[in-house]
Amino acid sequence: MTYTWTTAGDCDILAVNGNLDSNSAPAVGQQLDEYGSGSPRTLVLDCSGLEYISSAGLRVVIKANQKQAAAGRKLILCGLQEYVREVFDMAGLGKLLDIRPNRQAALS
């Protein structure tokens, strides 16, 4: 699992690559916790490089969404590969989270 931070316009973007599972979720969760405590901007989670997500990864995304919402900010997910999108949909999160097809759509 690798992740990188970038910015575009009024959004901060965290691009995740690889597997978001019980091994990598704590590190990504920490990044998102630290982010949530200071930035007033929209957070885009770019999942175009995400190959697998487990329940631990889903918890990290749900927690980030709750923190953003509590602070009056948005979390937008984008670029979910078919398998990853199916996991979100099976967990009932496909309709609860703001999911866009790609980064360009997330930034617009």
C-alpha cells in the first residue's frame, strides 16, 4: 500500500494504491485523522489505484466521512475499480458516500 497527498483547486487529494486492509488501514487512518484535525478543504480520496479493500479499510473511509461531515466538509471518493465499488455497494455504502467516476469528476 502506498499513498500520496496532492492538492487541486480547493481540494486535498489522497491517492491510495494497492490494498487497503488490516495491515495498511492503521497508517491510512492516521493520515486521515491528522488531516481531519486541521484542513477546512474538501477531501478527495482517489481510489483509482486501489486493488482491494477489506472491512478494516471500509471503517477508515466511514470514519473519515463522519469526521468531514461533522466539520461541515465533504469527502468525495473517486476512481473505484469494479471490484472495490462492489464491496462498497454490498456494504450499503454506495448510496451513503459521494462516489464519482474519476478524479476530474470529483474536482468539478
